[in-house]
Amino acid sequence: MAARAPLTYPAADITRHVEDLVLNCPDLSGFLRDLVVFCAGQQAYVSGDVSCGITVLRPSGIPQTGGSEESTRSLEDVQTRYREGPGLSAALDEAMVLVTDLRSEERWPSFIDAARREKVLSVLALPVQLEGEAGAALSFYSLRPHGFGRDAIASAHALAADVSKGLRLVLRIATLRETAHPVKIHFDD
């Protein structure tokens, strides 16, 4: 994980920043990538050096993932591939998952193996409130055990709430794009 200079925004500015991401990203995968890079930077202010990932579960059945770093995206992909992990549990159960020390964790064996290879020692995963049958989780990864204290958890909850509206909008746009059929106009000569 690369060192980041913390740059925090008040909640209103976070919402504005997410709105800018919605307007400036041409597709869902670009939005997710830019969103988690932003969230990792925000969370670094209270958690130290962390990375961030997101998993979005859509009714179409094809999960979308994003990571602030390639290794983080790989961890999100492992969870969707093996159908196990803290982020996936947070999204499906709509509840926070906090793993304080992966060295003693026994749930999710495939995820744990992948996380240990990346030297991740603690994980905080939070559901992101969406609409309908879609689900999502924002996950933060730390190279330290017990990397998420009370302030870090509160900050992550606030971030998950703040990004929810923008993610819902992007998912609506993506759904409309996927279901839109070009209108063909036929002229009779």
C-alpha cells in the first residue's frame, strides 16, 4: 500500500465529490475505481495507511468490483469468485464485519489465504445501502492487526453512507444503458 497524504472533506464536500465522480466517470467500473481511491484517502486520515475495495452485487448476477490498488481489487475478486469473505458477508447480511486480526481468523479460507499473501492483517467491511435487489460493501484493508478503532469505524460508516446516493445513481444509469434498445426509425419510400 502506497503512503497517502490524508486529505479530508466535510460531509457536504464528500457528497459533492461523489457527485463529480458520477458526472465524470463514463462507466460503472471507472466510477468504482475512482470512488475507492477517494475513500481510501479519506479513511487514511483516521486509520493510517489503508486500501479500499468495493463489491457490488446486482440482480444481473455479475458482480462488479473495484480496488484502490490492484492487490485490493484482487481481494474483492477472490470474494466473489469463491463466494466468501468479509465484504461479501457485509453486502449479503447488510451488517458490518470487523476482522481485527486475520492471523486468528478461520472463516472464509480462500479469502484468508489471499489476504495473507498480501500481508493484510485486519479488515473492516460495511454494507452500502442500495435499492431493490442490489447489494454492496465498502471494505477497508490494513497491514496492521487491530487497524480499525472506534474513530476509524465511525469514519468508515459515514463514508459508506455518503457514497450510497452516488452509487445508487450510477447503478440506475448503468441499468438504463444495459436495457436501452436503440430506436430504429423506418421510412417508407
